[in-house]
Amino acid sequence: MKKIVFLLVLCIFSYTAEAQDWRLKLKSNVQLRTWKLTSKSEVEEKGLAGASIALYKGASKLSEVLSDANGDFMVEVPPNGEFTLVVSYPGCNTKKFAVSTLGVPEEMNKDEKFKPSFGIGGFIMARAFPGIDYSTLKQPLVKVVYVPKLKNFNDDKDYTSQMLNQIGAISDAENVLIDQFTSTNKIGDDALRRGDCPLAKASYEKAMTIIPGEIYPKDQLEKVGLCLKEKEDAAKKAADDAAAKVAAQKAAEEKAAADKLAAEQAAKDKAEADKAAREKLAAENAAKQKEKEKAAADKALADKEAADKAAKEKETAEALAKEKLAMEKAAKQKEKDDKKAAADKAASEKAEADKLAKEKQAAAAVEKNNTTATPPKDNGIKPSGFETPVNTENSNGNKGDSKYKTPQVLGANPYKDAITKADGFLKMKRYSEAKEAYEEALKAKPDDPYATKKLAEVISALGPK
């Protein structure tokens, strides 16, 4: 039995393979990411021309194209197979992409309009940094499969999410390495700016071990060499300056002694003159201070009077504003109350009018049912709403025969009476009369689901006019 099933599947597969003329078109873009690393990181991404895009089935290369000047490319993937798309560029990490064209239904293979395509978000090609684990990139970053619900191809969301998490981990590790490199350079830059040449030299040499081959720390080390030479020159100059300073200090001390004698006499003369000037200035300042204090007292009194006046005016204005606001609020509340009273009155009058109208309508319905109900022909089937003949007494007390008797409750409930008549007519297949009765019930109770349903049955039984 299993062998028969296998042969049947093989036959179906052979037929499907013969009918498969479509190709899955994969379109995407390749960009080159370059880093400029100094004491900070700058990244640039632009379309990469000449990247290799190869399509493999197992270990066999089926086709290969190069990205155009903008980095764009398009690859056609054959049906009914498992394939790998490999994107590579010299000096950059290789990226892979899994594509499965299995599982396309037979009817889609026969459909000439079936021309599937899928757009890949894009490939970022970048050089590898030392010490980073890029083993994840050996696996396909995305898997494209046929999705029956979409009748087209799409990526495996769970797999894509898993790979994005792993790529995020690689990106985080690269960022840590870049931050370590740039921060080490920044320490060197700060040290060089302060003139701490040994620390700058040690920092740039350490940065060259973190990411070898970067030009920035190498260039900065040349500046460190100049810094060290300047330090040596500065030290020699400082020694020469110190010797000159000692000689100059001795001459200055001798001159200072002579100047001191002259200064002491000049100071004595000046002290006497300064004392007289201070006494005069003190007297003048005392007079000015007294005048200033009087002016300040006058101004303070005037400011207090003005402030008291302003406060009183403000208090009066606020009282008037509160009174005006209260009056406006009372007027609005009165207007609102008047409108509500008018609305309540109108609603009450309308309710009373509706009540009278309904009572009038019910009375009319009762009158109509009592005057228009006609007994059906005696065909042996008794419609609901009519009773079998019974002996009754007339107004003279004599017994007589009445062929039909109207129920005592007829007209008490127009909807119920109409439904009763309508159901009876429907049982006797008197469809026209049943239709009129159901319509009468809907007038008494609009949108009633039972009457609506039965009316539809009657109209269907009557057929097209």
C-alpha cells in the first residue's frame, strides 16, 4: 500500500514539474557600510556596485549576477527546490539567504498569471572587526517560503525574528569594540591637548591593539612625537630662563633696597596727605548719606501710598468682576432651566399625544377586526381565530345556530389577532389573505421577526406576479 501511495505522489510530482513554468523573482539592494573611527565613530552607507549575488542548490552554483551602480539586483529562482542566495564582496562579511520554492499547489503551477516575487529588505556589507564572533552569518539570515494563505512567497517570521536577535548581538559586540577604540583615542586626544605626551602615547598605542590597521591613532602618534620634542625644548628653555632669573633677581634686590628707602619717605608724605583727604571725604560722604536716607524715606512713603491705592482699586475691581460673573452665571442657569422646562413640557405633550394616537389606533383596529372578519368556507379545515359552530341564544332567548363564532378576545390585541388569522390562512394555503394578515400584524408591531419571516414565506409561495 505504501508503495502505491509513493508511486502516486511521484506521478503527481512529475506532472507538476512539467507544468511549472514560473520563476520566483527576488529583488534587493546591496549597500556598503564604511566606518570612520577617530575619537568618535561615523558611519556611511551607500549603494554597492559589483557585489556578487550567487544562487546555489546544494553545492552547485546555478547562477551569478553583480549588483548595478545603485547596488540593486534581481535573481530568478526555479520552482520546486531548496536554494541558497549568497551575497559577497571583497573585504566584507558574506551574507546568506534561504529560499524554498516547494509546496506551491498544482493549480498555481497551472495558472499562467502566477508570477511570484519577493522583495528583500537589503544587504549591508561591512568589514569584520577583530575579536567579534561572526559565526551566525554562516547561517541564512532569512528564509523565504511559499505561504498558501497569501498565494505568494514571504519570509518565515519566527526564523527572521530569531536571526535578527542574533545579528543584533553581533551589532552590540561591534558597538562595544568601537566605543572602546574611540574612547581610548579620546583619552589620548585629551592628554595631548593638556600636554601630557606620555599618556597620549600610551593611549594611541593601546587603540592600535584594539582595532589594528586604523589610521587615526597612527597619525596621532606623530603629533605625540612633536609634543615630546616640544617638551624637551621647553625644559631646556626653562633651565636657561631660571639662570637668567637668578641674575635678574639679584639686581632687583639691590634696586629694591634703594627704592625702599625712597618709598618709605614718599609713603610718609603720602600718608599725611591721604589722612587729610580722608577726613574731608568722610565729611562729604556723611552729608550725602544723610540726604540719600531722606530721599529713600520720602520714596518709601510715596511707594506705600501708591501700593495701598492700587490694592484698594484691585479689590474693588475683583469684587465687581465677581458680582458680574455671579449675575452672568445666574442668567445662564435661568436660561438653561427655562429651556429644560420647555423641553420637558414638549416631551410630556408629545408623550400624551402619542398615547392618544396609540389608543385611537388600537380602537380602530378592534373595530376593523370586528366588522371585516369573514368566516372561511367550510372545507373541513378550521383556521385559527374561528371556532366550530355552537348553539347560541338570540336576544329573544331562543336557541339558534351560528356557523362561526368570533373569539371574545378578538381586537383586544391587534398584533396577536392578525397573527392568528394569518397563521390560519397559511394552513389553508390561502396565501393572499395570509399576506394581508401578516402585513396587518407588522403594522401593529413593526419589524416583528416572526411576522417578517412568515410574510417572506407567503410571498415565496405566491411566486412572481
